[in-house]
Amino acid sequence: MRFAILLMSILSFHLPALADDLLIVQSVRDRAGAELQRSVTRAVTARTETLVLGDYAETDLPRVVREEQPDVILAIGEAAYRGTSKIRGVPVVAITSLPTGTNRNIPANVTGIDIRIDPARYMTIFKALGLKRIGVEYDPARSGGYLARAQQAAAQAGIELALRPARSSKDALKELKSLKGSVCDGLWLIPDSTTGAPVNLEADFLFSLEQTKPVISYTEEHLHRGAAIALSPEWTRVGQQAGGIIRRLLDGAAPREIPVQSPQNFSLRSNDSVLTNLGISAGKRDKLFSKTK
């Protein structure tokens, strides 16, 4: 008996500790999501299951969570956040558009990373390109707080924002027409699912072509569609940030103890052919990249 107990002690000493369970819920399959997943799984030791909502016509997320019983849920994208934010009792780390600061306005079991970059960074781009009036379509319910911050940054930078609130995709199409002519020098696209529907993006890039005004976007995915400039988070670094939050939660921290973070690193990309067609000089381009380093 004593030998059996000793043998069990030796075997248990060499057995690895059981890993925690992480459920990754992703809105769609895309490059950013893939980079985030790779980065998070490198940063966190956990048994991982991934569910891509876009792969299914309908998904019963509460049932999936009951069956998987994860210790933490990582939600990537707005659809994933909408689904997981209804779940209680499991910490959720969301990577999407989230309110930052002390006014959480999100469920107590949710924290994460707001993918929207500090608007002051965009003001630097507008100034470098010589753009003084910038048109912005947005849904007040989704992006009102972010645009309030943007207005403060714009005032300090001497930039005028031509704000066009829209509560539906159809409203956004109407508001876009009001930005024609001398009303604005360019369009600023923000991550807002109401004004960023496919039909609206198509209209935005057609507007840029017809009005000869640059589109400055939040994602480099838009560059091949006609955006002139993209300032977007570095997804590998965002994944590392998210991994740090997940580790804190697995170590016992409560989501409400961890403030929503902003991306710590970002990348600036340009579509040089679009800039050339818009008549934006090489000097302005050089100034742009030197000012935003």
C-alpha cells in the first residue's frame, strides 16, 4: 500500500497542471481575427475552442457556453460581443467598439479592448494632408461618446468635423449626399456597424471617386477598395493585450476591476495610387508618415 501511495505521488508530480478553458467566439473569418487568435493562444496557456458565428445561419450561444463551461470567453467583433454580452456568470473579454473610461455602460462580467484608436491620432493625419473639414457619418447610439472625444481633439488641432448622425444604414446614405461640394475635404470612416454596412461603404468609396476627396479609414482592409489612408490597430499586439487581460481573469481578477483598454500599437498604411489620383503631393505624404511615427 505504501508503495502504491508513493508511486501515485511520483506520477502526480510529473503530471502537468490542468489548463483553463478559453472559448473564442469570432464574428467572421478574416485576417484580423486570425492574427488575434494566434497571438492570444501564444500568450495564454489554455484549452481553446473556437466558434465562428459567420459559419452558421444560427447559433445558440448560451447552449454552447453551458456545454463547454469555459473559464473565460474571448469575443472578437461586434456580432460576437452582442451574443456573449448576454451571458452571465462567465468573464468576457471583448475586442470590438467598447466605451472606455470610468463610464463602462457594459455588463459587469465584460471587459476588453476598444478597437477605436485615439481620435487625436487621426487629427494628425488630417493636418498632414491639409484637410480642414472632415465628414463623419456615425450612429449616436454606437459612436456618440467616441465622436465627443473626436470633437475635442479636432478643436485642439484646428480641424472642423462635419458630423452626420444616422440611426440606420438608409439614413447614412442620405447624410452622405449632404457632404458633397465644399462641405468637407475628406471622409473619415469609423468602426460603426450602422454606417459601415456594405452598401454604405460602397457609397463612401464612390463618393471619394466622384468628389475627389480622400477616405481615411480605421482598417487597411479598405485600402484595396479605394481608401487613401488607413490607421488601424496592430492585431498581433492587440492579441497580446487581450492575453494579458485573460491571464488576470484566470488568476482571479473580476472583469469590473479591469478597465477597457485602447490599442497600444497601430499601423499606418496608404494607397499611393489613390493619393496620386487625388492630387495629394509626395511632400504631404512624407509629412504624413513623419508626423504619425
